[in-house]
Amino acid sequence: MKIVIVDDQRAVRVRLAAMVEKMGHEVFQAEDGERGVEVWERERPDLVLMDALMPVLDGYAAARRIRALEPDGWTPIIFLSSAEADQDVERGIDSGGDDYLVKPVSRVVLSAKIRAMQRIDDMRRRMGDMTRSLAEANRELARLNNEDVLTGLANRRCFDESLRAQTREAHRAERPLSLVMVDVDFFKPYNDHLGHQAGDECLRSVARVLETQRDQPVEVAARYGGEEFALILPGHDAAGALARAERLRLAVESLHLPHVHSAAGQWVTVSVGVSTLRSATDDGAWMLAEADASLYRAKRSGRNCVVAWR
């Protein structure tokens, strides 16, 4: 362990340092509380052995300062003092100390106390590692619960929750909100003739376009289901959403994914429907219905086009 010894008496520091080094630990010394805090900040030791009564800054004040500097950490602090009244022990614990030994301290007692603190610190570190691992596992689980396995976009569940939340926020902030629904044109014949692996890769390619088309973190690109995708656009009115939808359509077409069985052209293309909140009574379900109706009109209009609800 790295151990800092803080005592204003040089002879005591030297004796303690020799004792602790024989136990196999690395020692750093400081002559008062002020210097002790500086050494602690520089070395970040595993344990502090500190005299309670010192000039400049006593051990109690130094312990409180160390605790304030590590709100999420814990360095064991053992006070060493010739004062042995109950109130002295209580003051040491209240100031942030973990144990209180009366001088002169025997090697056997000090060694036992250091081993005890080391076991506690090891257990705390293991618990910290477990907590971090659990937090990481929970984050990964949350990501998997909200992510479409094939495309990596938000899944249907995440889309539904996001649309409800964004609709409420749009009404609260009195700002526009638009929804873009996207359908890959003639995807069934593409899948039937080229196989499911090619179909999956086609969907992943379209998904990458949607992801790159996101201009802000609050925008949500999702796989709605099958070959249908969605893009939630907070802050976009009808004109802005229409422009974004056209940009998306052109980006997919520019991939130049061959589709010889498409009646909409030689490449993979998409049909796009757009809806925008118009009144305080509109909700997510209304937006979805309007965007879906717009998408249906785009398909009936020959596909590979954008239609906005009027």
C-alpha cells in the first residue's frame, strides 16, 4: 500500500516510517496537516496515518479537507494521538477518520489495523467494480431494448415512446413537429429474387442513410417494421420537413443499389410520406395516421417521391 504519515514530530515520523516500511508498504511523509493534504492530492495513497494535534492545520481539519476532495472516493484515515479521552475519539471519527490509535502505537497493533483497513478498501473497490459493471450492463440492456437488431436504428418500441414524448414537448413549447415515414419501393421482389441476405443488406443501407440524415441528437431515426422506416423531426414545420424528406429520398436513390425488378427505376428507391402537427388536439397517433396516408398517396403516385399531408 501507499501510506502517508503526517506528524509534526520528525522523530515520530521516522520511527513510524521505518515500522511501516518493514511491513512492506511504500511511505510518504508530511510535517503538518496542510502539507499532508498536498501529499495526499499528489500521491493518492491507499491509507493516511495522521497525528490529530499539529500546528498550521491539525489532523481533524486535514481529514475534513480530504473527505471534501473525494466525494465519490474513500481513503482510510487512522488518527494517531496521545489524547485518549472519549471525546477525542469521537471528534476524530466525526471529522472523517476511520480509526483512532493512542500513541505510542505498537507494531503489532498498527500492522493489524493497516491490514483491516486494506481488507475494507479491497472490498470497497470490488463493490465499486461490481457497481460499474452492473451500470454498464444496464446501459447495454437499455440500448438493446430500444435498438432494432438488424439496422441498429431505434426500434418500434423506442419510436412509439419518442413520438409520444416529442408530441407532448411540441405542444408544451409551442414549436412545430413533423414525422417522415419511409417505405422501400418494391422490396418484396427485391427480396424474392436476390434472397434474404441481400434484402437485409439493402435495409441496412437505407438505415445508414436515415442515420446520417439526422441533423440533431433529438431527431429519431427508427425502423418502423419490415421495410418501413421513420424519422421524427422536432422543430420542423411542413416546409422544412418536406425539404428534409426530399433530401432523404435523393440520398437513398444516390446509393445506386441495383433493383432490376423495380417499376420505379433501375435503383432501390423509397416512397416518403410527411405529416406535421397542426393544432393542439393533434397527437402522435394522428401524426402517424396522416404520415401513413401520405405514404400511401406517394405509392399510388408512382413511388420514388415525397408526399406531404395537406
